[in-house]
Amino acid sequence: MIQYLNAMIADIPYNYWNAKTESIFTIITSVIFKKVGMDVLTEVHNAWSRCDIRVKTDRYIFIFELKLDRTTSEAMQQIKDKAYLASFANDPRKKIAVGISFSSKQRQVTEYLVEEQ
């Protein structure tokens, strides 16, 4: 997935590039999942905050927190602090937290972290 994500980002012409926020990465990431037929929502609200991307499959619930020029540790901590998976506590599917760090300078994923919750 990370290779595909980086390939999609690399295909964006430089003169269209405006990565002052992580929103461009949220859009690209969610479109990739939608393209392969996944159940995808962005900016999913809960009682404390909102996660960047939620993807559901028959067996898994993925929560993605994206960071621009910040660390995946920060992303993972935010998933935990804001309890993005709390509303799925009674859901029998496996819960996977994914932190992805994008570099505005390198224009690609520089780091990712995956944890089963």
C-alpha cells in the first residue's frame, strides 16, 4: 500500500503541488482505498476528536492518522489519546491503528507504523 501511495503522489505534477496541510495526503489515501472497493470514511468524528481515515473490511477495522512533517509516534499516540477505536470495542473484527508520516519536501511517505489494538 505504501509503494502504491508513493507512486500516486509521485504522479502529481510539481506545479500543482501545495502540501501545506495533510489534506492532500488524506484525499489521495482515501481515494486509493475507494478505488479498490473498500468502505472508507474520512474525518470520522467520535466523542473526543476525529480520525483522518477509517477503513472497514469483513475482518478488520483500520484507523489511519496522517502526519505531515511529523512522526508516526505522534500519529499513533493521537489514535490512543483520542480513542479512535473505542466505539468499536464490541466489534469482533481486528482493530489496526496505522500512523503514516508524509514529507512535504520529499513528497512521499517517509515512515509508517502499524499496531494491532
